[in-house]
Amino acid sequence: EALYQCAPFIGYPRTLNAIAVLNEVFEAREIKLPLENQVDFEDELRYEKGLEIQMPIYGTEIKERYSYLPNQMAEALPRFLTEWGFGDFYARKALDIQTRELLVLCILTALNATTQIKAHSLGNIKVGNALEVQYAALIHCLPYLGFPCIFNALNAIRTRDE
């Protein structure tokens, strides 16, 4: 599930490559595939289900931030985020919202995406992950990501409200 959550942030090609390796490991260990379906709603409800999750945490931030785009693009981009990022991934049953948000913070740290780290740090607070939990997660990432990524993330969180 952690690999699936990477898709909106690193794209499908890299995510699918990682899943292919994971599937080989599962097969070698005789873990039955496919795994249980983690979605309990129809595709037509992706937007609505995504919006239920997105609004309390992030509101209309993306819609407002990218309102300068031409009409169709200004409408499409936030809808894609809601349907894809939240409807297709956040709505999956395998991880609770606190774990999912903390995982996203770590993914963004690996990408050195400081602007998004600020937003997702606040999102973590809104779902119940205190700053101490966020800091601990980032420090656990240190051996895998190195000091520059961790320091950039910590600084982004510290200056989040500036």
C-alpha cells in the first residue's frame, strides 16, 4: 500500500516498476496475488470520495492556488488531484489517514518538495500527527535520504506559517 501511495507523487512508471519488484518478492515467498481489493466504491464516485477526504484537510487550496490557469485547466487540475490523489489513493482502506499523511510527508521529503512539505505538515497536524511525530518520522528517514533532504524538510516545517 505504501508503494501505491507513491503514484501521485512520483508518477506511474516508477511506482509500477517498484510494484513489479514487490510482486516478484511476493511470488517468491508464496504470498497469493492479487491482494484484496482496497476500494469499496465505484469509479464514478472517485471525485466525491476524494472530496470527502480532501476538504477537511486541504480545503480548496489547489483550486485557489492555480486559478490563474486558463478556464478548463483551472477546473481540471484540482479535479484531477481530488479524483486521483484522494479518490484513487487516500480512499483506499489499507492505511488509516494518519499513517497515509505521514507516509506522504516522507515521500515529499525524498523528493525535496519543500512547498508541498509545508502543506502536508499542516495536513498531518489536521489528521492528528503532532509535530513531534512528524520530526520522528523524518529522522527515521535520515539513513535513506541523507541530511540535506531531512534538513530541508525540517526547515520547511519550521517556516510553514511564515
